[in-house]
Amino acid sequence: MKLIRPCQRILILSLLYVTVFAPIIFFSRRLKHISHIGGEEFVEDLSNIKYKAGAASWLNAVEQESGEDLKEPKQVVYEDRYLGSGANHGSIEDPNSQDSENAGDRTTLLERKEAQKFQQSKASTTEGQKVWLQEHSNQTTVEDDQNASSRYRRMISKEIKEMKDGQSNQTRVWHDHNIQSQSQKGMNEMVTEMKDQVIRAQAYLNFAPPGTNSHLVKELKQRIREVERAVGQATKDSKISRSSLQKMRYMEASLSKASHVFPDCAAMVTKLRAMTLNAEELVQSQKNQATYLIHLAARTTPKGLHCLSMRLTAEYFALQPEERQFPNQKRLQDTELHHYAVFSDNVLACAVVVNSTISTAMESEKIVFHVVTDSLNLPAISMWFLLNPPGKATIQIQSMNDFEWFSTKYHMTLTKQSARDPRYTSELNHLRFYLPDAFPALHKIVLFDHDVVVQRDLTELWSVDMKGKVNGAVETCHVSEALFRRMDMLINFSDPLIAKRFYVNACTWAFGMNLFDLREWRRQNLTAVYHKYLQLGYKRPLWKAGSLPLGWITFYNKTMALDRRWHVLGLGYDSAVRRGDIEQAAVIHYDGVMKPWLDIAIGRYKGYWSQHIQYDHPYLQQCNIHA
């Protein structure tokens, strides 16, 4: 009984092995072989299907976003390892894969073409694609490969869009620059055209009889008003509006109508020529009026200066006689000192000449200033220097009435000359020809005009060798300069007396800063020479008004040329004087009508003069005198 039970157990186990375990072992080996071969085929087929679908959708996205205006890039071939999955495609052939291969070939061609476009647009993107794809090449699953392909499509679309935006921005900048430069030119041309339209319309209006009020005349007048308003608006806004362009078209249509009504071209030419002549005459008239107003402003005393003179005069007469005296009057006759003279009726002008000379002097105690004015301005100028003494220098204020010999001997001649030209009324301007009589004890003197500013020490000027000449001055006979003067510009060489005694091309010189040897002047009796020509000029016209041509004649062949750095002229009429010449000059001269104390002064030069004025002085502030 015990033996039967083991046998039954063995039999049951054997049957169980044959019926259950043996089939399991057999089929498991077959399944392992099938899984090794068929699995690769399945994965390969699935990968091809997904790859083809992904490539098609990627191409559609690229075609939609790239646009038709992209340039064709260079040809670049992408290998399958960059775009495929991690499975092995070449281990086993698929007998049904020919259609898939053909479709894959077509897809590859399209892919290559699109990749070529992208490579030419931005070559650097190719390397970025490769790096990006290589980083994701270890993904072997179909789902991950599809996600990578989707991300790659988005990256390509983004790069193409950025590339298009960059190209469009660069083109837009270049285009805007050209438009800006051309728009200004075009605007100027259109403004000129509108002005021409107005002129043509005015010419047509002149053909209409006086008092005509026809429809065409009204239309032309209206168009003229509209276009003139458009020109003004364009000048103000620096652009042409659409309404202005519309007005131009309306004007052109009106001019076309007028050309049919007045078809005579010869009459039109004559009328335009007459309008041109009238316009030129009007311009010349405006220039003459502007010149007259400038000269009128130059001869008019500003309100502030008049106020200052009145206040100083009132203060002067409030002083006691002993309080009106200046110190160091014993030094006025000392020939070892440096004597300067200025003849003026302008308080501020005298103040600038004196202050600038003393402030730049190395030894101001050697300076003696002789200020000569008229009796009306003597109190004001005296009071100014009593309130503002010139430091260690000595100053003398004199009136022309103190020179009794001048008022009795020469007054009649100047009065007669004044009847012909108002510029001869300035006796102070002619007093310069009587320096030996005005300062009989002096040997040398420097004469300043009241519109000069001294910028450096003048001590060296006193050691200049005059070489027997009477007058030391800066020449103005250089043709290349704005201050060029010829003798015949101011002197009448058609007169036989003038033509016989003087050379027309003789070098001229300037008043403003002159060094005079008074001893040589007295020896040659040049004051008598001046007086003789002054009398001859009264009998017949020998020169233009003013004292400069008389000076050329009086000191003819008796003038020594000073270095040009001593005296720079032109700051009262020439706005092109070089700044370097001004900075190097010892004396700068505001000759001309645009004086620095007037509102018509040249602004870029006014600072050299105003720096010597104390604008914080109470009298200047009360009279509203400011820089």
C-alpha cells in the first residue's frame, strides 16, 4: 500500500509535466525568438509611420510660417540619425516597405529643401539644431520622438519668424532713413512749387481788368490765400499735410483754367518780368530802410544811458566844489608816464576804456588818462570816476569849453561843413587833429576811440621806434581782409589836386588805437595841413564825410605800420572776425554802427566789452542797464 502511493504520485507529476509544463517551455522559446525578430519589425514600421506623419505636419507648419517672400537658402542634407528614433532600421528588411520608402523619399526631399532655406537664412541655426537633436537622440520611444519633433518644429518656426523680423527691422531702418532725407528734400521742393503757383496766380490776376469780380478772379484769390496759408503751415510744422496737397491740386486746376482764358505766352513772360523787377525794387527799398533804421538806432542814446547820465549829473551838482577834484593832478604833465586820451560823450564807453586799460596794466601807477567830453556830459563822466576811481592810475576829465582856442579858431569851419553833412557835427571826432594844442606839455600820447577794449598790457607800445613818423597805426590795405580800404573808396581821385598829390594804391590805416609823436607833429605842423584840406573840402567835394579820409591825407607818408596784433577791427560790423585774432589782440575795436552798448550789437562779441562793466552798481540797476 505504501509502495502504490509513490508510484501514483510520480505518474501524476509526469502527466502534469507532459500536459502543462512541456508546452509552456516549448512556446516560451518560440516566443523569445519571435519577440527578437518581429518586435524590431513592429517598432520599425511604427516608427516609419510616426516619422512620416510628423515630417508632413512639420513641413506644413514651416510652409505656413515661412511665407512666400523668403529667399532660397543653401542646400543642406540632414542625416536620418538626427531625425529618427533610437531603433535599428537596417537589421531586417520589410517586404511591404517600398511604398513607405517612396513616401519617405518624397518626405526627405521636401525636408531637405525646407532645411536648405532655413540654412541660408541663418547658418548658425543649423548647428543649434544639431546640438538640440543630439541632446534628444537618446530618446527611443515613439511618443518622446513625436514630442521632440513637435518642439523642433516650434523652434524652427520661432527662428524663421525672428529672422524675418530682423530683416524687416533692418530694412525698415534703412527705409526710414532714406524717407527722412528724401522727405525734407521733397518738402522743400513742394514749398517752392506752392510759392511758384502763387506767383503764377498773381500774374494771371494782373491780366484781369481793374474792378473785375468774375468767378475765375474770385477763385484765384481764394486759391492764393489757401496756398499761402499752407506754405506758412508747412514752414511752421516742417511737413506737408494732406490738406496742403489738396490745395495744391485745387490751385493747379485753377491755373489750368486761367491758362485757357489767358493763352498769350508772350504777355505772360512780360508780366512775370515786370513782377520780378518790382520785387527787386521792393527788396532794395527794404534794405535801404533797414540800413536807415540801423543808423538811426546807432545815433540814438538808449534810455538806460540817458537815465544814468541824469542821475550822475544830479549827484555831481550835489557835491561841494572841493569834493569834485581828482587826486594826483600834478602828474598830468609828467612826460615819463604813459598818457592815454579818449574823446567821448558816453559814460559807459569811457568807463570800459579806462577800466580795461588799467586792469591789464602791469604798472597801473604809470598810467595817466585824459578824458575829454562836452559840457553837457562833463558832470556825469566826472561823477562816475569820482564814485569809481581808477586805482593807482591818474585821471583827468576835461570839457571842450576848456579849449578856448578850439572854439574861436576852428568852430566856424566845422559849422559850415556841418551844413553839408551831419557827420561833421561831432567836434569830438575832429579834436584828434589838435592833440599838440590840447596837450602842449606831452611828447607822446596814445589816442583811443571810445568803442575799444584793451586786453593786455600796452607797456611795449611805448618803446616802439617811430622812425621819424608821426602816427603809428595798424594798416587796412590787405585785400584778403574784410576791413580792406582803398584810398579811392573815401577820397575823390577824380579831382586833379588829389590825383596829383596822392597815390591811389597807397596803404591805408585805421583810427581807434594810434600812437602819436607830438613833438614830430609840432615840428611838421600837421594841424595846419589838416586845416588846409578841411577848407578845400568845403569848397569842392574831395572826400566822403568823416574824419578818416582827412586823417589819410593829413598823415600821408607819415604813418608807421604797427604789428597787426596790437589792434583788431571789425567787431561793430563784421560777424566773421576770427576768435583767435580777437584773443591775441591787445586792443579790439567795435568800429561800425553796431556798438556794444546798443541792442543792435553783434552778440558773439558783446561779452568782451560787458565784462568790464559793473552791472551790480546801484545806478545801473536803477536805470535797468544789464548785460
